[in-house]
Amino acid sequence: MMQATGRLQLDITARLSMSLNNTPMAGNQLNVISGNFVIAQPLGVDDGIDYCHSGRVRRIDIQGINRVLEQGSIALLGPVAGSVTGETFNLLSEEVATQVAIKLNADKLIGFCSEQGVLDEAGNAIAELFPSEVNQLIEQLEAKELADEGHSSGTLRFLRGAQSACRAGIPRCHLISYKIDGALIQELFSIDGIGTQIVMASAEQVRQADIDDIGGIFELIRPLEEKGILVRRSREQLEQEIHQFTLIEKDGLVIGCAALYPYQQEKMAEMACVAIHPDYRDGNRGVLLLNHMKQQSKMMGIEHIFVLTTHSLHWFREQGFLEVGVESLPMAKQDLYNLQRRSKILSVSV
């Protein structure tokens, strides 16, 4: 183990030292510093089994690591560490990474595995997990571990670490594949990532729109307007009506929106300009917006929400909307109804 760790450590250091002209590191120099930042202690004897040179983290010299980082260097830590008695013990790399992340108050904890991340039953990577879902997964994997005679997978060990990290306040933990070239770049610098992230709160947020969101909403609804699915709105109209809009935002990108126009006298409201980004239509984001509209309506004393649609009739009927006539609309809306567009009118009780 010591030989393998030492060889790998030297290989990583060598790769981080590359500065060839045809590489991104041309002309730069990274200092990679290793040391006795981690102090180990033996696992000892557990249930009659002597774990010999297997150990656990006893303490971490976080001040020493911070000094290395403040110098602009990289601290390279391995899964082998010395103890106060001068002995050497093998550690779980997931435990070392988790404990260091917690002590550093890191923004992220990133782990690598042979799969693309945490997989669902169909074998697809689960993009996002919450701590409660992680708990359920750990229970399932632990049951599988018992069936496999105690063999613990790297995914299970990372999930245990991510669980601890989330409880300690680490905002996000990522699990990605070491087999995919560029996986780390894709995970960190693309909207959807490539693996699985464990988050305290969803990266998607439903919130009221403000003036800074006009550009994002305009980009979202413009293709639908060009196809005749949505009624055209000018940028000036959006500016005037922006506070009627609710949106779904993911890492700064507007991926869904809807507007609510109340008619207080009739205790009715129109839900309009419903749009979901093409890459995110497989989920339940439309339902999420509708539920938000219903909550807003209840707070305003609204009893019915109506929509005018030319393409989404079946979706609204699935959500409990019933088709009604023009006479059911508020008088002000009846006067504006476009007979040439022939939109279907549906209504639902709040």
C-alpha cells in the first residue's frame, strides 16, 4: 500500500508539474506540497478482528494546509498517514477527503468512482440528491454490502462521507467518473454537470421575477412566440409586467416562467406565458409553477385560475382544468379575447 501510494503521489506531482508550450499550463509553475498534515490512529481490534495497519483519521493540521493554500500551492494528501507513535496506517481516502473538506469549510467535496455517478434503476446518473435521499441510498447499499459478505463499494463510502459533509455545512458534494475524460470540467462548468451532486438545497429555485430577469425570460419565450405557441410580448411590455412573473432559475439560467394576472373583482386570475426550457421539459417543472400560482392566488383571495391555450390543452386537463366558454372570463378579458387565435379556455378552482 505504501509503495502504491508513493508511486501514485509522485505521478500526480509529475503531471501537475507539466508546463509544455502546447498545454494550458505553459509558462506556469504549480508547487505541490505533501507532508504529515494528517495524523492517523489504529482501528485496533473490533469484534475479534485485528485490523493491523488499517487506521482512521485522528487529527488534521488544518493550519498547515491553509498556509500551503495561501501560498498558491497545492496540498497533496494521500490515504496513508503516520501516527503519534511513528507507525504508518492505511486510511480510507473518502474519510481523509471528507474530514479535510469539513475542517476547511470547503465549498465542495468531489469524489471519483468507476460509474458516472449515483445511478438509478435504469443505469442513468442521478443529477441531484438531497441528504434525505442519500440516507435511503446508504441503507440500500448497506443491505447489498451485507449480501456481498461485507464488501464496501467506493460509492457507498463516498455517500457516507457526503452525508457527514452535508451535516457539517458543505453546500455541495459531487460524485463523477474517473473514466470520462474532462468529467471534472463538465461537472463544474456546465449547467447540468455530468455526475451526481448532493446538495443541501436544490440548485433550482422558484422565485418572483425582477427587472434583472427580463433578458432571461425574453430568451426563453421568444422561440415559443415565433412558433405561435405564446402571444408576442415586447421587451417594454415585459418590463411593465415583470412583477407578475414567477420563474424557475438554475445556476443563473431561467429555465421556466409563468405570469399571473389577477382580476380581483371576479376573484379570478389568468395564468399566462407558461414556458419551460426545452432541455428541462422531462421533469415536473410545469406543475411546480402551477402550484406556485395556486399559492399566490389563495393569498390574494382568488377562487379560480383560467388559461388560454392553443397547444397545451391536454396538459392543463391533466392538471384538473376544465374547458369553459368565453362567457366565463372576466368582462375585461372577454373584450380582449382574440377570435382569430381561437384559444381554448380552461379553468380550475384554487
